[in-house]
Amino acid sequence: MTEKPLMDKNTERARNIYALFALGGVSSFSGITFLILCGTLAITVGIFMAYSGRRKTEDPMLETHFTWQIRTFWIGNLVIVPVAMILNLYLLYQFTDIDVMLNTAASGGYGMDVVKMQETMIAFEKENGLTLLTIKLVTYGLALLWWLSRCGMGYKALKISGTMPVAKKQDDE
């Protein structure tokens, strides 16, 4: 019987980062404030671990994983999420009457009547509930799917000791 070799510290670190990123992404998508905060914390811890792991490892295979994780973080937060937010706002304007509510607020139509503003927002949510949910699922759901696919591809490659497709730095040539 052959013994399975123990996972070294950096390989386990890379695996844990994929798990933190995946759990953080799902938690952030939940819409529950506490889970969003926990998800944000998990992803933040993961990115610090990825930078630290890339600096400490001497294994080129693991370095590709840490680079993949770092790029997942930055592409996700600087490109994918902002695009999802803009698409979300665009679809809200196209498929709901949110512009009426916003124009009323901007023109001072509510004055200082916070109760009237709240009632209008609650009525808007009741009237457009399914549309709002669909828009959220389409826009942020696609962003989450991208995020989780990156985590899944990396985790799967790590499990078989495969490298990730990352471009080499200019100074490596």
C-alpha cells in the first residue's frame, strides 16, 4: 500500500485560498448584511494569503496558482463587479419605473418626509419584486458564476498538481 504524500504548507495555503474565495463570493451574493461582511472578510484574508504565498513559494506550479488567485481578485473587483453594477443600473432603468422615484427625490418632491420616502420605496419593491430579483440574479449571478468558475478551475488544477495559465512577467524572460 502506498502512502499518500502529505500536502505541503504552500499547497494547503493555495487550496484554502480557493475555499475562502468561493465561500466569500457566495456569502457576498446572499444579500444578508452579516454574510456579506463575512464574505468580504474571507476574500480579504484570501488575497493577503495569496500575496504572501506567492512571495514565499519556490515551486513554479504553486506560483501560477497564487498569481491566478491574485488576478481573480483584481479582475473580479475592478472589472467584473463594476460591469455587473452598471448593467444592474441599466436594467433597472429599462425594466422598472425607478427613474420616477429618483426624479421625485432629486427634485425635492419628498421634502423632509422620510416616512413618505420609505413608503414609496416599499411600494416600489412590492410592485417590482420579481423584476428586481431577476435583474440581480442575471447581473450579479453572472459575476458570481465567473468568480466561482475561476475558483473551481484553480482548485481542480491544484488537486492534480497542474499549473494555471498565467502570462510570465517581463523580467522572467
